[in-house]
Amino acid sequence: MKPTTLSRREFLERTSASLAAARVMPRGVAANGYPRTWAESGAGSGPASGPRVFPQPQEMNLSEGYFTLDAQTAILLPANPTAADQHLARFLTEELSDRYDLQLKNRPTGVFPENERSIVAGSIQNPLVKELCARRNLDVSAKSPGPEGYVLVADERSVLIAGSDERGAFYGLQSFRQMVEQGDQGLRVRACRIRDWPDKPFRGMKLYLPGRSNIPFFRRFVRDFMAQYKLNTLMMEMNACMRLDRHPELNAGWVEFARDTNWSRRNYPPGVPHEWEVNSSHQDTCDGGFLEKDEVAGLVHWARLHHIEVVPEIPSFTHAFYLLTRHKELGQAPGEKWPGTYCACNLKSYELLFDVMDEYMDVMKPKLVHAGHDEWFAPYGLGECCKDKDPGEVYGRDLAKIHDYLAKKGSKMAIWGDYLLEGVRGKGLRKRKAPDGFTYYAPGAMTPEQVKRLVPKDILIFNWFWSEEDKGEVQEALLDSFGFRQVYGNMEPDIHNYGERSKRATILGGAPSSWAATTEFNMGKDLLYSVLGCSGMLWSKQVMAQAELSALTQALMPETRRRLSGVTPPSETGDAVVPLDISAYFNMPQREPRFEIDLSGMQRGRVASGARVFELDGADSSEEKAAATVGTEGRDPNPFPPGLTGIKVGVDATSLVFLHACANAATNKEAFRLIWDFDDSADLLGWYEVVYEDGFLEIIPIRYGVNILEWNWGKQPAAGRYCYGADLVPCGPTGPGPITFLAFEWTNPRLGKVIQEIRMKGTTRFQGAVAGFENLFGEVIPSNAVILKALSYVKKRS
């Protein structure tokens, strides 16, 4: 079996390429680019006909009628509510108040009232829940539907959310919050009966510890994304990103290390002395800084409030840059500026590591610790300590030593599993050559005999080598034969043959990974497709066609963005949205053969995206000119001008809403490919200049996948391609194919100042991220164009 030398990130690159290549429109995608099930249930432009719950429940039956939510609706608690009962009631109260400005009262009672519209939520241990289940002959117990399962029954008089346990009740509430919709007479929930439970017990994701300024976003992400889509585990990489009382030098070293790497414009630190391979230093963890202990404890507490168990990843043996910044004498290879692998033959390495682990465990109190152990790329045998020792023996003893230490502390252990498999990492020492010609040897995997003899079998293995190309099914079967349990690490929704492979009893679940700083920008543009797809697979075995999943992701963006940003756009606060006539500035014909643009099927009159309305016709519109367009000058000549000026606004607007698209698909590469410049990992196609009456300018960047997509995205939404910051607006139900522009709303930071005009500019020979992992920018992007079809504004409140 041919081994692979891929890193985890290189593996992601290959799976991302396979996603990008899959552009087949499945039957489940409607003509407007939305999934049919969502277009028909209100995610597109039609009226809602049924509740939208994701992941898809195991059993769901709809009935006629609705449960109305208004000021007369009560949330009932038992006479002596538990902390879990109170938490559920408070969660629902805050959800309805924050999202819909509806304040429901919580009322303790010993008897269920017959003539009152009410909501009862809790585990089967809740007396009110138990009473209602008995009345309605509902089978809810610890075994049925089972761990984390729930039953949700809604009719015109009441809503019952009954969990097999506390987590089940919480997940029932997450389904309920997705079902709330705005009807003609106010808020309502469709009458239904749901019986639901998870397919896999481990439903997680991997993030970096957030920096201090991103803690509010992290909290929203946990509550309004992870919890809502029923994830229950958060693997959080820590490094030296919490104040360490025993080793404060590590905090100082971490900050210096992060600055040196980023300010040198590098994804990875310099591999002095020979620039040998150095990978995944993760200097953007905690934004290159560190938090206080009470801040870390607060994040763990917040996650657990939402039934998410935090697994600290404390990289050990490899990727230990944070540990060695001030202890370079412990590095495996002598002379490195920033060593990343400690010498496992030096007892002082463990004194340092266990001191750090102790502080994290004291603060976070984890049940499971992820100890890294992947990508052992450092030269082996250059130092005197391990020179004559078998690397497989060294690796195995290191695992056992850490495992036993964590066990004494009451914690289980997890690792990345690549060095347990010769089919992944090869056999023996592997010859490598540095760029300057220096030859060295890096270790391959342990032998099967060493794995069986040395590695404790209760270590949980994160399997990131699951692809078909890597013979993933063979590898996971081998791990199974060794006696390990495993989860799919770096999980993506395109796992080959997932339905059959997931039946293996030792596969407990999976976790997509974020390999960049935990920010709204990075998470919003990069991760939502993968996390949504995987949550559906892990909860209900729902494997969606890739284009359908892209369409679903895009359909969820308005609500997702509102929750993750914590901001309600001005257009949704009740003030009038007024279209502007910009047709006098149109300069692009309906058909532009150079870019294969065809807007001849675009509808006339008004279109809307929620409360945002646009006028597609204007006083100067004609059959000849279709939009205001500027060129993005790339590798080839561009037929469009590089800029347009003088698009008149002349009002004091609360926000501007652009209806725009680009000519062709561009690229939005993952943020970790350009760590020192996250913004430019998404292609910059141009910008808008907002010119005020006093001459001041505000610049609005136009980035692919951030706030714009191509005009025909709805025809075949490519796998993994969506836009976080703007909403899809179907504009062409007739003609040769769907025409889909995007509504992008920009809030005016200078209220009271008249916006005189808008200018459009295209970029010139922009270079973004590379496709791989080199420490440089990529090639000049292809030529493109930004197409502005309509412009509206939110009127000043009178």
C-alpha cells in the first residue's frame, strides 16, 4: 500500500478540490438555486408550507393548524423546577425576546392547565413533561428515543418538548426555535409531531481558542450555530494562549513567536538552519495572544451551558512550538530558531509539558484531552539523545507516558492517528531534502507490532485520512482491528460511502476543523458549508448532494449572519427601503460574450429580498443596457472600464443595499492559506467608494464569497461555494437559465451626513492566497467584472 506524505492541510486541499470539481445540479435543487425542500418551505420566495428543521429529524409528521406565540402564551415550569428546567425556560424566553421582541412569562405550576396556550419543555424527569407524556401515550424514557433524543408535539393549544435526558430536551428546543415563523397574524409554529435522536454520539468541530476581541463572536457561534445544529463537542486548540502561572515565559515566547511569523509574512515559521519542512505552527490561535484563566473558564462554562463538551487540544510531541519558544534546548533537532518537536528522550520535556497540562486541566476540567501527535516532520537523529533509538519505540513510549499521566488526572486521551499507520506515513526513516540540498531523515509510522504493544487502546483516534484516494476504509478497518475507537477528524460532507462506513461500531462520529483564527470573517466564509453538511450526517445520516448542500447553506445565510454577527440590518427594523434609479449609469449590454454573460432573461419591475426592494427598471433603462459594470483587471485584457463615478445618491441613508453580482466565479480560499493577511484569502474584485457631502470617503471591499457571487450561481451552485455576507435574489425566472444576484447591505457609519455619490472601482492584477501552503501570494487572478444592477437605501426615520 503506497503511503502518503500529506499533512492535514494538504489533505483538506485535495478534498476541497474535489468539492470544487463537483458542479452537477441534483434533482433536489430548484430553478432559483435553492434546495427544493427549502424553496417549497419558505427559504426561497414562496410562502412557508412547513417547518424547516435541520438536521432533518428522524421522524416528523405535520398536521393542520398552528400554535400561536403571543403575550398570552405561557412557559410552564414545575412547582420545584430544577436548574436544567430553568435553563431551558430562560433560553426560550431570551430567544423569543432577542429575535422577535416577544416577552413570554415563565410560570411555575403543579397542575397542567387545560384552557391556556402553553409550552412545556424538559427531560422526562420533569413532572409536567411526565404527566403530559402519560396523557398522550408518548413513549419517552431513558431508552426511548434514547440518549440525546426527544419528542416534540405541537398543536393549537400547546407545545410539548420531552427529552429522554437533559440534552435531548435541549435539542428539542433547538428544533423548536427553527420552527418559529412569522405568519399573517404573528408568530406561529406548525402543528407537528417529531420523534428524533442522533445517529452518532460524537458530533463536534475543532476551533482555535478565540482572541479576546473575538470572545463575543465565539459565544454567539456556540449558542446560535453549534448548539442550534446539535453539535455536542468542541475541540479547542490552546497552545500557550492562557496565562500560565508556572511558566509565564511561555506566554511571552508565544507572543514573540506569533509576531515573528506573521510580521515576516509567513504561514509557518522559518525553518532555520536549513528551511526544512515546518508545518502548522498555528500562531493565529487566540489571535497571537493569550487570555486570562477566568476568561478561559468562562468560555468552557458557556459551552457546557449549551451541552457542548470542551476538549482542549494541547499539542504534544509535535506542533509544540508554543512549548519550546523559551526552551529551545528541548528541541528534537538542534539549532532551530523555532523548534516544533520536543525531544521525547529528555525527561525535562515532560516536566514542562505536564506543568502546562496541569494548569489547563485545573481551569478547564476536561473529560478528554487531545494531545496532538501528528505530522512528525522534524529531522530525526541529529541530536545525541535519540540518535540510536528506534523512532517507533520513542513515539509509543511518549504516547503511553502522556496517557498514563492524564489517566491519573481523571482524563481520557485523544490523538491524530496518522503515525499509527504505515499506509499513511510509510515505514522506517524517510529521506528528505531541504531547499538548500541538506539531506535528513524524518520518521515514518510505528509498525503494527509496536502499535499493538505500546499504544493504550482507550486512546481516541482522530482519523483525518478517510478519503477514498488514501484508502480510507482500509485504514479505519486497521485501526478497528487494533482495538481503537475513532472519529472522523477534518470531516467533510463528501466522505465516500459514508452510509456504509458509519455502520462500523467503533466510529463514534466526526468533527470538521477550522485551521485559522476564530473570527466571524474566517468562520463565516470558510466553514459553514462543511459544518452544516457534517451535522446532518452525524445526527440523521442525511448525506446531501453537494450542490444541494451549497444551496441550503446559502438559503440559511440571512438568519445565520444575523445571529453570528449579533446585528439586525437596518432594512429589517421597520423603516422604508427606497429604490434609487441608477439606470443612467448602465454601461453593459444584456449579453456580453467575452464573459458569457446573458441577462436577457432578467425580470422587469421590482424584486425583493425580505424587506429590501429593488427597482430593475429605470427612466433610462433600455433593451441595450442592463447594468453598471466595472472591470477587474487580471491576467487578460478587460472590455469594461476600471471605474465608474458619479452614481448619484443625495440622501442621508441609514444603510445602502447593493444588488450586484460578478461576471465569473472567482476563488475564496481558506483563511489558513494566508495567515498574515486573512482578508485577501478571498479574491478582491473591486470596491465601492461612498462619497459624502464633505468629501470624506468610505471604502467597501467587494470580495468573492464574502459579499458577492457570480450572476448565474443559481444555475449550478458549486459544492462548498456560498456567500456569507449577502443574500441570494432570484432575478430571472424565465430565459435561458436562472439569474441570481445578491443583496448586500452596508450600514452607514456617519448618520446625519448626506451621501453624495457612489463610485465603483475594479482591482488591478490582484494576487490572493496560493492554492497550496507556501509562504507567498498566489498568481494574478483572471479578469472579472463587478455588475451593479440596482441600488436602494433605508430611509432616515422621521
